[in-house]
Amino acid sequence: MKEFGFSITKDRQIDYDQNDHRLLNFVLENEPSFIVCISCGGCTATCSAGNLIDFNIRKLNILIRRGETEDLEREINKCMLCGKCMLVCPRGINTRNVILKIKEAIQKFR
Amino acid sequence: MKTEGKKRVWEDYQKEIAEDHYYFQRSCIRQNFFPGSETAFLKILTGELGRDIMDDPHHTTCTGIGYHADIVPFDTTMTVVARHFALMTENGYENMIISCVTSFGIYTEILETWKHFPEVLARARRYLKKATGREFNIPKNVTHASDIIYKFKDQIAAKAKYRLINQQTGEPLKVVEHIGCHYSKMFPSWGVGGAEFPYVLQGMVESWGGEVIDYPERRHCCGFGFRQYIVRANRGYSVANSKKKFESMKPYKPDFVVCNCPGCTMFMDKWQYTISEMEGKTYDEYGFGIPVLTYEEMAGLVLGYDPWELGLQMHQVQSEPLLDKMGIPYDPAEKYKTASGKTFRLPAEPTSLKVCV
Amino acid sequence: MTKKVVIIGGGIAGMEAASTLSRMNIDVLLIEKKQQLGGHVGEWDHLFPNFRNAREITRSLLYDLQDKHIKICTSTEITGISKKSGKFEVRTTQQQTFKADSILLSTGFDLFDARKKEEYGYGIYENVITSVDLEQKLKESNVLTMASGVIPKRIAMIHCVGSRDEKSGYFHCSKVCCITAVKQAIEVKQKLPHAEIFCFYMDLRMYGKKFEELYREAQEKWGIQFVRGRLSEAAENMDGSLQIKSEDTLSGRPLKMNVDLMVLMIGMVPSESTTFLGKMLGIHFSEDGFINHDDIHLENNLTNVPGIFTAGTVTSPMTITDTIADARSAALKIATYIS
């Protein structure tokens, strides 16, 4: 193979059909309240971890819905499990349990 | 796919294309990468169609590449374009044909700017007068060279020696048409068929017996993008765009790609080599890649011009498999001969992309 | 002498205004260009937010029109209107001439022509339909299939087609499409329990009574998924399914997916009849092309021409609830004006 001094850029596009949706389905089955998220961002605003480091639980939830789980393990471990997000969620999602289920699913589908 | 729906869109985007007496504006890069194309264009217009066209050695670049790479400011570009209009005017012409899609984009952008901002036109006239003493008329008709071939497609079809039909199967050749972004994406009404479903190349392909493939990434840019390929570190996303297109068109098994833009033709052709070297991938069944032609080369083949005279050997993806399908005879011994009969130094062979030597 | 009002347009606004005026002993002539009264609602199947059968609405409004004060002319269009000393003279395609003390414009809206949104391929791609096509399909058949007859596995509802889109010529919000998408998504899911359904929206405008509840039900009970992003283009795959692209704005990444069926939520645009009559009468239009009110808060049935009133979607997109309220309010304004 020849060296060109550049490589083919990886696509940033979410390719929904190619993604693995098992993790999402597992979380939905075990914490059904996850489905009613409206991406308001209240959880991220109050997040103890997110105020100090690059961690966005709202965005992570969206990426799980799209089956984008590549960086998930590293990301989800930033959560301190303090539960403040549960207090602010306007739709009453059990966000703390959502995170626990995500962690469980990561182990399961590793 | 409902063709009648597309026809309705095409009817909405018909443009005026002058009949005769043209001033020709060449492209900078086409003469290097597809050296037979503009020659074939002039030959078709004068020889086959008996049209009057002026090929003027006094014109220069339109500055498009520099303009889009943020090196040349708009006022400079506009003054250079004004000079070309002056040359046209001085030679007694009113209709301009532009060979390059980047140039076509530059011209349309400037003409639209002048239409909406007369003070900018006045500035262009002042600059040109100051710099060169010249004055100019705005052309009555501005077309891209592919518009002209589109206009005369049926006359070319009537003279065709070969058709875009697979001689072995009798089936129409499957053709990917790729339109340069600056042909109609900036100003849809300037393009035959508009921006979403352009008809300029499809019209030629259909008239000459072929069948156009409408594949999902048809509208996607080839990735040329000026700054993207000029800076080597950026070429990765230039090539990724072409790759996205190849991946999407591959299942349709296209026989060739035809483009109306110099940058697209070059990159759709050359990136196939790059991708094959980097990833070992080719996008046809047999590892030769998909030939990429200019519309003049396609017209030339249909009219029976010699493939080596058309310069097909200068492409990265070689066209012999396509010539065989169309039943066009060629002499392998002549492939790398110069006009004076000397042989070029043979090109190096790629690692995985197959070529016919 | 009894006063007389000519109502132009026999959709739900015209019908409700007619019956309200008749109850105040005012003579009404209701003119409709189509064969039947009921307008767009008459062609609809089920209504948001409670899935009520649309025929109940038109049936009820028709019932109220049975009154000695009401005369109805269907299959009739207006050819001219003139005003002499405070009285109107209305001429029709049936060569009739009617005198009126006041005129009510209830000529409604037109549907956005989805073909104008070229990049979505309506009329070109086999499996792109509009919300109106879908409603017809839901009305006429128990099964929903792709053009090929195959059962779709994934369906996308595309919001704001012809709304909030200056390129299409209309910058206004059509108000009813968000909730219609949610309603239709649920109906589709009821017919096709195994299908995945995605709504592509820019904002979800769940302003009306029971709208937010229906949205939540769509998520919670029916598993409808919502992607925030405007569709940039659709392309047809070899098997007739569609590759669609949008940004997933909530993750900041471009997204593509294949869907078997795409439903375009087409908006309400000013009707040709309204524009035609409005120009004839010298009525002022606002920038969005709908009829303008000088006082948007207190005089929302008045036009700039004394004696000419408006009801319903001639002034802006409206729900049925709002249209009915607007029609009653117009009737009251007219009654005050002519006495």
C-alpha cells in the first residue's frame, strides 16, 4: 500500500441501519420511562459531573437511541450516580436507573 | 421511480441556449487531465454541426480555483471576468460558452450579483477601464459547454456511429451522470433540469441509447472542494466524498460515469486509484474500476472518434472494457503513441487497480 | 326588511357562521364552489386529539343548516362583487345576482403542493405520500402498504413540508401538522404494530388542549420515535425504499436511514379563491399571503373593507376548534354591523 500523506476520513454520519440497537432495547425493556425523554437538557444542566468535565447525559441518551454506542462505556463511567438528574426531569424518568441499565447492557453486549 | 414526475421538474427548468456564434471560454485543468475533450467539443461544433465558435488565445483563467481557495478577492475575479466579456465584445460575439463548471459558477455568480447590485457592475466597468482601457457588453446568452451538447444531442444521435448500448447483450449501458455542484446548485434556474434532478447529461445519455442510474448518493458532491484537495492534509475528506458515491452506485453496476465538471471528472477518476491503493477496493466487478468520461469524450465515442485521439489513455481508470462493450475498435499499439509516432513512457502499474497496457 | 349575508365558502367556518347567523334571524346565502359542503374536514377521516370521526363534525354542522333563513348554492363560484351605497352585489357562475348587506369570506386554505419540495421527490419516488394521501388510505382501507403491496417496516413522518420554509414560499407555521403527525403516527402503529415510526421535526408545537398528552402517549404507549432535524433530501433505493438524510440536531451529527414509506406533513397555504376574491375586493393581505387584520387581538374578523368579514383559515392556519370559535365570533360581528 502506498503512503499518500493522508487517509480516508471516517464518516461522521449516523448510519442508523448499520447500528446495533440491542442496548437501546435492553434499556427500554428494563426502564420503560426512558422512552418519554424530550431532550430538554435539565439533567445535563444539573449534572454534578457534567459541570466539571466533558459529559453530557442528555446527548448520550440520544446517541443510544440512534445506536451510537462506541464511546459509551468510557462516557457513562463519568457519571457519579448522585441522582440529581432524577430530581429535575420534567417527565419523571428514572434517570439513575437508566444509567445503571446502560452499564448493565454494556457488560451484556460487550 | 416515476419518470413523469421528473419530466414535470425538467419542464420547470428549461433554459435558453443560443443557436450559433459562440465565444469559447476554456478551462484551466481540463486541457491537462482530459486533453482531448475541448478539442473534441470544437470539432463537434464546427465539423459536425457547422457552428461558428471562437477559440480565443487571449483569454486567461477565470481565477475560480484561487477565488474559492480564498486567495483571489471577488473584485479581482470580477474584473478578470469583465475582461473576458470585453474580449468577447471586441470580437463581435454575444453568446458565451464556458467549458468549466467552476468557471460557470463564477460567471453566474457575478452576473447574478450585477443583476441585484448595479453599483457592483459599475465598479467592475471602472476597474476594467482603469486596468486595461477595455469596455464590455454583458453576453446575451451564457451557457455551459454541456448545455450546448445537450441542445444538439439529437443531431449528434443522428450522426452516431456507436450507441450507448452493450453490443454483447443488446441492453442499454448503465450510466452514472454526475453534475458539478456549481452548475446549478447555486442557481437552479441556470441549469437544464435544475439542481435536484438535472437533465443536461441525462438527456444526452438517453438520446444516445444509454440508461441513467439514479442511485441514492447521486446529488452528493465529488469532494473536489478547492481548499480540501489543495491542502494535502485535507484530502482525506475530499476522497471520502467520492468514496461515499462509489459505495452507493456500486450495487447498480454502472458501465461508466459521465461528468460535466473538470474537478468531478478528475477526482471521480483518480480517487478510484487512491482508494484502491489505500483499501484495496475497486467498484466494478472485475477490478478495473468504473471509467469516468467527460461528456465530450462520450459524444466523441458515439460519433466514432478514435479513443486515443480523444485522450482516454490519459485517464486513471482505463476504458478498454467500455470500448469492448460498445463495440468500438481500438489499436493497443497506438495507445501510448504521440502525434509524431514516438511512444510515451508507459505509466506505472497500480497495486490493485487493473489496467490494460 | 330582513338583512341578508352572503357567505362565500362552505367549509366548516362558513357552515358554522351560517347557522349562527340564522339563529339570530338573519338571512344567509351560503355559496360553495364544490358539489358538497364540508371543505377539507369533509374529506378527513379521524381528528386529533381524540380520534373522533370527522363525519360527526360535518354531520352536526349540516344538521344545523336546516333553517328557513339559510339558502345554499353549491357548485357555484363567484365571478364578481361590487359595492353600491353600502350594499353588495354578488354575481356567480350560475348567472345569478345576489344582494347582500354584508359578506363573509370563509374560503379556507389550500394544501401545499408537495411537488414544490423537489428534494423530497413527491410525484417521483413511489413511496413518498402526503399526510392527506395517508388520511385517504386510512379512510379507505384497513391495510397500509408500500406501492409494491409490501407491508412497510419503517415509516418516517416529515414535519413542516411547505411550512416554515421560505424556499417553498411559505414562512408561516401551519399549526396543525405537528399534532396531525402524532395522530397519524399512532394510527399507523395501530395498523402495523411491528413497524418502526419516526417523526422528523424542527420544533414540536403541542400548544392545544390534549396535544402534549397525545405526544406523550405516542412515545410511551406506541413507541413512536422523534428525531429533531429537518430532512435535507430523500433518494430512492433500488427496492423502492428511501434513503433519507437529516441532522440529528440533538446529537449534532448528520444522520441517514432507510425507510419504506415517507409521509410528508403538508402545510396550509392561502387559498387561490381567497386571493382571487380578496384582490377583487381590495382586501389587504399580510406578508404570509393570508388576509390581514388591522387589530389582531380585538377585531380578528374584520377586514379593511367595511362590511366584509372573515372566518376560519382565510386569515391563518387554524384547528377545527379555533375555526368554529372564529366563525361564531364572525357571525356576532356581522350581526352587530348590519343592525
